[in-house]
Amino acid sequence: MAADEWAENVDNNAFTNAAARANLQFATQAAQLLGITPDPDWVNVANNIPILKMPDGVTREHATYNGEGIKQADANLLSYPLKEVTDPKAIRKDLEYYETRVPNQGTPAMTQAVFTTLYARLGDGDKAFRWFHDAYIPNLNPPFRVIAETKGGTNPYFATGAGGILQSVLMGFGGLEITNNGIIQIKSALPKQWKSLTLTNIGTEKKTWTVKQ
């Protein structure tokens, strides 16, 4: 099953393959840090795990994907958090393709948070803001405004969705990035409705990061 839970019994799912590649690459890095000789097969296998593309260059969700609706983000996760797709034009191309394939009802809130993060990092604050609102406002349940899994849903306290929303603020609008050398801040964009965003007590050094219009 793919990260998109509507895609069952598929081969060469984009996120599954990219995650496997990342694990093998990180295992190689970890071995080197520990002074251990990494198995050369790890890199060899990682380099030969396919990430499929459509004729126009869009990342193909899986081997038999044909443009149908998706339950939640899959191919877009290759841009964030996996960083398998890094070219801004390719990231935007994948976004513009898959954002039209998410039904308005019945899907979890995680996808919209991923779209928010990626658009903010691409410098499109307004589009990020649209997806940010769509990630949580339709999912709020009274009287305490807790987040449900789906729009209009009644099963509250959906931690996965809440985590995605928090990431879209921290890593999307806030531009925070976890690297081998610690937390840094990359360029991002705020929506025009916001004057600034300040993130405090970040990381072990308790840093403050600010983004302004």
C-alpha cells in the first residue's frame, strides 16, 4: 500500500521507494560517522531504486498511476521531507499536478499541510496560506476546536493532522530546516495577511527565528 492509502497493491510507489533510498543513504552516512566501512551494496541498491516519472516530468505516484484522485500526499513527500526532488521547478510541477487530485471531502488533513510547507518554501505565501486554512479550519470540532481527521468529521484529536499543521508553520512559513549541522533557516514566504512570524526556544540552543514581510 502506498502512502496514499487509496493506492493498494501497487508497485514502485514514489514515497516507499524514496524512503528506502533515504534509509540506505543515511545508513551509509551513519557507518562513516562511526568509523565503520559501509556495505557498498547499500549505495548500489539505493542508486538503482526507481523513482518513476510521467512523460511531462511529473513524479509518478506508482507504476500504474493514471491521474486518479489521491487520499493524501505521496509523490509530494519526495520534496518535503525526503528531499529526493529538489529542483524548484520540479517541486512546483508536482504540486500543481497533485493539488488538483485531492478531493474536497473525505481526505485527512496531512496533505494540505505538505502543500502549505512546499508553497511557502517556494516563495508563494498566498497559495501556502490557502492550503494552510484548508488544512485545519474545516476540521475543527466544537466546543474546543479540536482537529478531526477529515473535513466535517467527528473523530477528534487527530494528531497526525495537527503535527502536519505545526510543521507547516515551523518548516514552511518559518523556513526551519534540520541539517547535519543543526537547525538552520532557509528562505520562505509569509502570506500577505501576516506581518511577521517569530519562533522561539528552537532546538537545544533555544534560538529565536523570525520571518518578516
